[in-house]
Amino acid sequence: MTRLADDPRRRVVWGISLVLIAVTALLGGAPGTAGATGTPSPAGAGAGAGAPPVPVLSWGPCDGAADGFECATARVPVDYRRPAGPTLALAVTRRAAADPARRTGVLVLHPGGPGNSGVNFARSSYEALPASLRDAFDVIGYDMRGVARSGQVECWDDKEYAAAVDGARGVPVPGALREAVRQGAGFAAACRERSGELVPFIGTASNAGDLDLLRQALGEETLSFYGRSFGSYVGTVYAARFPARVRAMVLDGAYDPRRYADVPYAYDAAQFTALDAALGRFLDWCGRNTAACGFGEGRPRQAFEQLKRDLDADPVITASGRPATGHTLAYRLMFNINAGKEIWPYLGQALRQAQARQASFLLSPPSPASFDFLTANLAVECADRLYPRSRPLLGALVGAEAASAPLLGPPIGLGPPTYDHNHAPACAQWPVERPSRFEGSYRAAGSAPILVLGTTGDPDTPYQDAVTLAGTLDGGRLLTFDAEGHTAYHRSACVSALVDDYLATLALPARGTVCADEAPPEPLGRRTAIGEVDETRDVIPALH
């Protein structure tokens, strides 16, 4: 038997676990105690300053598109503590129920991210919805504050962001942790300099307030809601703040809300572990299925580590003229591993192409559109999450988290600010107040029952988060998808049928229901709707 003292990786994992236990014990009760009775935070309630005006929606064509959707602009308060003060414009879209005689109400579709456009999400996902939902609901989407058409947050410009990601490595060099902390501080300072009037107010308590103003503007007593990934946190906060306004709610790829907001280092550590475990299961499949995968010649983990080193030493110059390094490879895998088993052969093919220095979607540096997504992704989460401001703790925990996830942890955790997992270097040095952060109870007492979806092998939002959320909500009901990949709706016919029935009729799945109909690895040459994951575009997939 290997002793703990003889195994460096186990020492790292035990070390980070002990530190996170200590941090949780020190901080776990502090941020949320004031809201333990369910009182909303001042950002959402207006702090007794009166109700904000209900927006007036003037519907018209959407950018000349002939897809049946209408678009409008909703004016909402920048700062809910000043409900009659300055406003910002939210982009909203609607497609009316196809069968007015069967109309039930509105169904809001909220994408993941944060950073994805809700307007695009609704319009791109509409045809994937079953006729039973299209007939009965006005389908609604909106760009949340700070995102896309609703006042895109600006921090680093494209040139600064490109320089940071192009200089990052798949196998970080000595001093990488110090550089990550320095870059996090620089990114946070740029947010304050370029969007300082907005970034304090883009947190989810304010977003939930916006959603309720939209409900009122639409003339609805209640709303139905589907939120995936980060959208699940928006739905959780909305239900907590406005429980009587929920008709039905589906939270897919759910967050553990309290750990996300109040104990973020612990939350990040679980994300790193889930991401590395998912990539590890794919590489192990490659090792057992060498012909189907085509990468690694039976030793895929070793081949992957070598590929990161080779790309760092000699980057591939892409058609854009920018370099693809080992960090580029890690960044792309972080998103594409979310698609589940069916694309595993295509990931193997893409890795083999990268190994041969051929064009591969895994060698695509983040674009300016990606930078817009990542900027909002980080700024919204920094507005929501309360990291301790200790620099020694920041360095110790970021380093330990990266080391505990050896495949992707070092390039992502010790790289420049990008996606969820490595927000700590910026958020722990966030230079503005957080008046739009939610600090109340997450029980949603008095809400209609809420359906929570969790995928057992989710690389992005660990399955245990869904279990915890379902237990946190007074009316939570867990539906499990036993599968790889991120989120469940329309990745499983079983899950989709149960979700559609619940949204249409309010009938919940039986307690303990597990769906296990994940699509198997899709053989090369039979590709249909499978494609690379683009972090800038969220969409409900079509069942096939």
C-alpha cells in the first residue's frame, strides 16, 4: 500500500482539502447570516426606497430577421437602491404562443455563462422545443445586464486579452502563479477603469429584479423558467426573492448556490476536480479503444502531456496569425469535454490533428467574441462571489487547486483570467463594491415545486451541486441523468420528456428518477448534428 507521505499527488489533494475545510469553517456562516430569515438583499429590494417603474415594451422586428420573434427594450434601474435613478436598457425578445387558444403564459429561457446572450439563446433554441411548449407559451429571452446588447462590460481590450492568452502555456513555467495573480489584479483594475459605473450592479440579485420587472411588463402574474448552468443560479435567486411568482422552474446543470457565492474557493476546487475527472475518463476510453479514438497509441495520458509540452515549445501559427499553445489546447478541451460521450471519437481525431500540427478546433485561440463572453463571465461572478481578500490565501489555494487537477488544472488555474475555474486571482482583488450580490436564504419558501437536473459526469457543474440545490430548495425535486457531459435537457430523451411534461402540466417526475439513455460515442463518419462547442453561443440542442 502506498503511504500518503510517499505519494506527492495525494499529499497535494489532502493538503487542499484540509485548507478548504478550514476556510469553509472560518467563512461558511459569515456572508449569508444576515439573510438567514429569507430577507432579500438591499440590491434586490430597493432598501425601502419604493418600487421601480415597470418597463414599457414596444415590440418590433429583430434586426430584420424573419423568424417570428419580436424584440423590445426594457428600461430597468442601474442601482435598485435608487429605483427612480439612472436606468440601463435590456434587450428582450419574444415569440408568441403558436396556439393562442391553448396559451398558458410565458416561458423564459436563460442561457449559461454568464456571458451568453439570452436573446440569441431563445431564438436559436426555439425550434428544439416540442410543439406542446411552443403552442402554450410565449417564449422569452433577454440579455442580462452587462452582457451583449444590454451594456456589454469592458475590461481588457482585445489586444490586451490576446497578448495574455497567447502568452499562456499548457505546462506553466516557474513564476506562473505569481503572474496569474498579477494578471488578475490588472484585469480587475481594467474593469474598474473602463466599466466602473456598471460593474458593481451586474450581480444576480439585480438580474433577478430585472426578470421580475420583465414579468410585470409582460402582464403576467407568474412565469415559467428554464435556466441552464449559470442560468440555474439566476433561477435559484429569482425563486428565493419572488417565490410567489414561479409557476414552474427547471434548473439544469445546477449550482450549489451557497458554496458558489459564499465559499468560492471550495466551489472552484470541486470544479477543477470534476473537469479533470471528465477529461481523464475520456483519455482512459481512448486507452481502451485505440481504433475508435485514434490518439495516444494506447498511452493517451502521456501523449496528452507531451502534446501540451510540444505546443508550448513550438506553437502552431493559426490562420489568424496567432499562436496555438498548450494553453490553447487546454482552453478548448475545457469547453468541448462538455458535449459528452457522443463526440469522444471526434475529440480523439482533433487531438490527433493537433499532434500532426494540422487544423483542429482544439487549436483555435479565443477570439474577440470570446473575449466579450469571458469578460462578462468573470465580471458577473466577481460581483456575485465573496472571496477572502488575503493574498497569501489566494496564492496558496490557487496553486493547490491547479496541482490537484494535473491534466487541465495548471494551464487553466495558472493562466490569465478566462472561465469559471480561474476567477479567484481577479475576484479576490476586485476593486469595487458588490451591492448587487444576493445574500438571502436560498430556500425559496412558498415557491411552486422546482425541478433540478443533475448529470453524474458533468465536467462544469458537478453532480453534487444539483443534489445540494434540490435539498436546499423547500420544493426541490432532483432528476438525475447518468451520463457524461454538461446539462441534461435535450441530451436525453428520457429527461426531455419529463421536463416537457412538467413545464406543460406541472407533473413532477417520481422521486429518485434516474435517466440513463446517454448517446454512445458516435463513430467517425456518422456525424450529424455533433459539432465543436463554442463558448460564445449557448443553445438547447435538438434531440437526434
